[in-house]
Amino acid sequence: MIIFISGSATEFYLLGFHGSKELHDILFATFFFLYSVTVMGNMVIIVIVCVDKRLQSPMYFFLGHLSVLEILITSVAVPLMLWGLLLPGMQAMSLTACSAQLYLYLSLGTSELVLIGAMAVDRYVAVCNPLRYNIIMDSHTCIWVVIVSWVFGFLFQIWPVYATFQLTFCKSNVIDHFLCDRGQLLKLSCDDSLFTEFILFLMAIFIIVGSLIPTIISYTYIISTILKIPSASGRRKAFSTCASHFTFVVIGYRTCLFLYYNRVVSLMVLVVTPFLNPFIFTLRNDKFIEAFRDVMKRCSLDVHTSL
């Protein structure tokens, strides 16, 4: 039974996407393609960063971890969404599975925002204080930055997810979404959740603004420093080191600001942004492209040798 009169739901049904079977087939093909490219593209970044010594720098170290986060974030919900597009009707999800999906989605997203803010500070040091860059951003600092971003993300979201599932869901057990969305869960609660929603909102703002402030400050100094460079070629070279990260920041924060509005924005976070990540960070990066070509040549030579 889908509508509850009393008690709390122990199982939820995801409505997914509305429309005909033909539309679902088109959506499945589209999202499957985007998901496949996302996983393969980010895996390529991780492998190239690990095997090529020319990319053993803080920027690429952070980029490798960002790619890991992108794969995990999109894998939390997209495979289940694809499965739902193939099945007729609504998709059942237990309370445990729903809470696990929400926790992983929010934790990984929080870790990514912290890492993006750290990457902005890294670009600031590289552009504004290049002579001390290797001293400030040494391997010890980089490892601690990554550890803190991962641990903070997973610790920070424990209470918000716990508080969400302490509510009683007796209005319905139908979630009008393709994933276990917190906004939709709050609508199903028959408790007075206004205070809880306010605290959750403040915590979300803290994460977004907390990572946005160092990003804004860093890029303010970066732009100021670049404009002081006398030669046009020098300005272009300095800006090229930040362009990829800046583009990713603009796309990422635009979607975060509207994350609770509808499933279209959720698709941006789960599908589109991770899909764009490999292209944003590699297409105009000569060092990465050169490293990629060299790795492909070595692999080709190894294959010919083994044959």
C-alpha cells in the first residue's frame, strides 16, 4: 500500500521520470552514454596522474582525488536510476538503502566542495606566490588536505542524515524523484520538522559558503596578480593554470545553489558535471595531453612486444 494512515514508512517507492516507455528508452540511452563516458574519462585522469611523473604536482594530485569523487558521486545514484528507467512502474527502496544513498550522496558532495575550495587556494599560491609554492604545497600538506576533505565530508553529514530519518514518514511512501532526495523526504514527514529543516538548511549554507569564500578570495588575488603581469603571453600562461578549475567552480556552484529545487538540477550534479570534468581539466592542458599520448605509446609498444 502506498498511502499511509499511521505509523512510519519502512519502504519507499521512487517515481523516477514521468513519460512513455519510448521516452524512458531515450533517457536510458542518453544517461547510460553520459555515465559510461564519465567513469571512463575520470578513470583515465586517475591512471595518467598516477603513472606519469610529470604530473606529480599538487594540482594533479587534487585532480586525481576530484575524479575519484566524481565517479563515486555519480555511481551512488545513476546505476539505480538507469535500472528504474528499464523497469515499468515505481522502484522500491528500503529505508536502510534510502538512508545509505542519501548519506553517501551528501558526504561525497561535501568532500568535493571542500576539495574544490582547497584547489582554489592551491591555484592562489601557484600564481601569487610561485617562489614558495613547492615549500607551501609540499606532499605532506597535500595529503593532509585530501584526508581532511574526505573525513570532514563523511563526519559532517552524520547528524543531518540521522535527523532526517528520525522523522515519521506517514503522509506517503512515494518519493517524487529518481533518488532518495532529502527535500522530498521532508515533504513526506507528518512531524513538525520546521526547526530541523532550518538547521539542515544552515548546515548546507555553511558548507557551500565555507568553500566558496576561500575560492572567491583566492580568485580575487589571482585576477589582481594576473592583471599586473606586463606581457600578454605571461597573462595568458598564468590564467591557463586556473581556467579549468575556475570553469569547474562556476558550473559546480551554480548547480549547488539550486540543488533542492527539482530533479533537473540533481541531474546536473549527478550526470552533467561529472561528465564535463574530464573535458574541462584535460582538453586545453598541454602537459596532460602529452602525458596521455606517452602512456598510450608505451601501452601500444608493450602490446606489440608481447605479441
